[in-house]
Amino acid sequence: MTANTMGRFITVEGTEGVGKSTNMAFVKQWLENKRHSVIHTREPGGTPLAEEIRELLLAKRDESVDSHTELLLMFAARCQHVYSKILPALEQGTWVLCDRFTDASYAYQGAGRGLGFNKLKELEAWALRGFKPDLTLMLDLPVELGLERAQKRGPVDRFEEEKIEFFSKVRQGYLDIAASEPERMKVIDARGSVAEVQQQIEQTLEKFYQQVAS
């Protein structure tokens, strides 16, 4: 890929415990095998300032965090991330692989917190000016199973302490997005073995790659 060819932006989404880290590594290796330069980043975070905001968002605290405050902090981190890291990399021809992006705000704050999608659409349009991933892999898992897996990883953060009802709303939020944007967001059944899940991911990547290469 030449320097004046835009890179592609791929995101991986899902509720807690769906296996994002393991499968992000698989996607990155797959892309590198195609001889692409790839950077791996995450949300909230990805730059020094955005990582500081991440710490604010995930920290447990006695003070309750208003849902609107949470949403605005997410977008503050996202703006910094997009304009100082993601877009410059794409413009140089680098492919960007991101652990969560704006879909997470729709799922967690829009559906999970009950803020709805309309406010988020306005905020997204103003802050990101139409910028979206080229492909989103949504790893889907029953909430109970995902939380069971997540708890085995160690201490939980502020989000992971939420009740199962919250995560059920988050999961449905993701599925609603996938239903409305099937060309961009692909649902991957994450219930099987690592090999089975990655076989689905590889098939999805192959189809996407054929489309962008044609």
C-alpha cells in the first residue's frame, strides 16, 4: 500500500468477557500477513490525554457519575483519539484496529444508561463529522457467560460492577446497531472455541478485503 492510499479502520466491539483482546491480536496478525502496516489502539484511550480520561471513567468512586457526564467524557477522549492518532495514521496508509469506538457509546450510554440514540447521533455528527469504521466486528455472547468469563480475569472496574440488566440492554443495543447497519457491523458468535470464533472472523475479513481490493 502506497503512502497516498488511505488505510482502513476496523473496530472490535462487544460486552464484557467476549474475548476482544484475544481476537484483536488475531485480526492484527491477519492484516499484517497481508503486508499492511497496522496499529492497535483502544477506547477510551489511545493517546496520553485520552488515557487520562479513561482512568477517570473507569475508576471506582463514592461520587455517582451522571450518565451525560460519562457520555461527554467518552466523546472528549474520542475526539482527541480520532484527530491526533487515528485519522493521521489512516492518511499515511496505515490500517487502524481499535478496541471499541462510537458503537460502544450507543450500546453502553445510549442503551445501557437509557440516554437513547438521538442525542448520540447529534453528538457523533458534531464531534466526528461523519467519521465511522470501515468494518466493525461485534463479538456476541450471552451476558451471563460473558460476565462469568470477565470475572475470572481479576479485579473489575466501575463498568464491570454493573448489574446483569444493564449488560442485557448493552448487548441489545449492539444487536440493534448491527441490524440497522449490516454492511458495516458483522455479528460474530463468540460462544464457541477460540478456533471456531476466529474462523468466523477470518471469513468476514476475507469478504471485506475482497470488497476494498476490488
